[in-house]
Amino acid sequence: MKKLRRTLVPALLCTLLLHPLSFAHGGMEHFLGTVPAISDHFLSLNTSDGAVIRIEFDLETKFTKGGAPATVKDVQVESRVVIHAHKRDNSLHAAEVRIGTGRAHGQH
């Protein structure tokens, strides 16, 4: 019984202490890839697993490039981006778009 308590109690404490970290990103999904197309209200994203997804953005979406504030105009076709998005209705909505400062693979 003591042996069980010595392993169960620390495991339970770790679970309780680490549980809030699972909600640290507010339930957002994270996407990394290159932009094949962009419009006034959404962008397409080629992900590393070969999927193409559509992510909407609006005036509330925060854009950054190299850690500095940016705008949607800084996103170009073939830009590398990291997007933090949440589901809204039946679509993905970008809360934050981080634009890479380097070139995507294959660009010269």
C-alpha cells in the first residue's frame, strides 16, 4: 500500500499541476506552412503534411513579422507563416499570423 501511495500521489500531483498547461493556448489550433493564395478575407495554407486549408482573417487578426507589427499586405504568395486559429462556425479564423522573414524552400 505504501509503495502504491509513493507512486500514485506524485503522479496525481503532476497531473493536477500540468493540467492548466493544456489550456494555455485557449483552445487554438496551430498551423505552419506556406501561403499559395491570399484574398481580402482569407488565405490558403499548404501544410507540411500536404494538406491545403483555408483560414479566414479580419480586423481583429494580429499580424507580425520578425516580432514587429505587420499587416495582411506583408503576407505574399509563398510566405512561410505560423497561424494560431480557432474554430468559428464551420471555419477556421486566424487570431494571429506570424509571417516568416526567410524564403520558403525552393525560392531563390
